[in-house]
Amino acid sequence: MRLLRSAVVGVGAIGSLHARIYREHPFSELVGIVDANPATAEAVAGEFDVPWFTEVSDLLDACDFDAASVAVPEHHRHATALPLARAGKHLLLEKPLAPSLPETDRLIADIEDSGVLTMVNFILRFDPRYSEAKAAVSSGSMGDVHTIFVRRRGSSLGADVYGVWTDLLISTGIHDLDVMAWLADSAVTRVYAETISKRSAPYGHDDAVMALVRFENGIIGSLETSWVLPTSIPAPLDASLQVVATEGGVFVEGSNHGLTVVESDRMTLPDLTHWPISRDRVQGDLAASLDHFIRSILANTRPDVSLADARLAHALVDAAKRSARLNQPVGLTPAR
């Protein structure tokens, strides 16, 4: 089987993991990385023994490759992804696609015009617990789903690290809104949200959001998300999925898979779900999502988590923000 020649643009905390996964994957070859910070680019490239660049144009001129991960902050996503798409490179885009819904629509239109295969990296869909939940709901074996509850609580560290340039809903809550819409598999009729902003007020962002989503098929979705708790909490992210139906349900709790580590001065619940390093390899949802992307591109098949899926998740974020601002239920903004 031929190797997928891959590049990564933006090698911060997540992008550097993309680079490592491409390097470790049996069907992928990492050929180059790009980062606007020369020191970061050089350090990551040195670790994987590949050339580094600070501009996408230089990567395109110097390297022959098939696909690229774009892991830059969302306000740089369009300017970074478009030259790659126009050069015929298949794309794995980190979420969200852009800071606002109109910018998301513009990016989607431009990428679709290029004709490249594109996947958006909503990694919860590659958590086997969540994919089994989807299979169970889709099978009809649990009867009619009535409610879907999703939770993602983090510590105030998230607000301090990410609040400078992004917000709670678009960076964190969007994952669970995507899962909710994926499971409900129905059009959205209205969204109502309440927010609170105290600690994150200097950034102009919310500390916590609670939102209700009504679907056309009758399902009621509920989201709770926050980055308020102190950094002393044992789990870096406290997540939950609860699906209640007439003949059963699905329940997912936490990201530690039952592992508790007790030391002399603390107890921790390590995250074994998203991107743990185990046996000297990146594991978890992130590795599974990149594996799916690599195999899809090599097989010339459209990968899961489409631009339309990402647009729906962002439309839910947009509706929640508008609802909180207007203090009333709202509908989704239709795609252009």
C-alpha cells in the first residue's frame, strides 16, 4: 500500500500531535511542517527530521505531498487552508472552521470549489464509546429517543490559555453540540441558551453556558459547559453523554476509562480518551480520527465529518450566542 505524503500547518499543542501521528502511522509519511513561529517550527521539525517553513507557499514550492492538517487558530484557518486546497491538497481541518458563521460559510464555499477531499476533526465521533452510542441510537433498539444531555466541564486553565483568542462555546462546547446533532439526526427547530460571565469577562467571553436544543423529530438536547472550576480538580475535563429513550438509553461518563492515580499529595483521573501517549505512541480519539483520514484519502473515499457537519455545529454555537444575547429562543441561520 502506498504511503500518504502528509504535512502539518500549525504545530502547537495539537498540531505537533498531528505531526507525530503522521510520523508514526504505517500508511503515512510526514514530509514537512509549517508554523509562523520559526522557533516552534524548527523544534518540531527537528524532532521528526523533516524540513520546516514559516509560510505555506514555501511548503508548496519545496515539498511534494498529498494532504495536510491545518491546526492554526481559527482566525487564520481560511488564509491557511485555501492555498492548500487550490494546490489540490486534501485537507484535515481542526475545528472550528472560523471565528464566525459567515466566515465559516465563506471558507466552506471556497474549499468546495477546489474539489479536494476534506474532513473536519471532531474527535468525539472517533471515541468508541460515542460511536457505539451512535450505532445503538441508529439501530432503533432503544425505542424513541427523548432527551440527549451532554456536558464538558474544564478548569479555569482553559479560560486563561484559550480565552485570550477564542471562547468557550466555539472551542469546547462545539464538540458536544456536534455529538448532539449527530445522534439526533434531525433538523433543529430552535435553540435557547443562558450564559454567565465573571472570571472571563476581561476577555469578553463566558465562564459557563447552558443551552437547550429542540429538534424537528421531538428530541430535546441539553448542553452544559464551563471553564470555571479550580485547577485542583482531578480530571482535566469532566465529560458526560446521557441519552434517554422509551426502551433504553446510553450513558458515558468521564475520560479516564476507570483509571485513578493516587500519589502522596494528590489524586488524578488521567485523560485516556483524547490523545494519551501510551507505549511511546499517540493513542485515543485523535489518533483514530487521523487514521480514518489517512485511510480515506488513500482509498479516494470521502471521509466522515464533512464540511456540512462542521457548519451545523457552528450554526448551533451561533444560535446559542444569539439566544443568550437576545434572551429568547432562536432558529439556526440558514446556509447561504
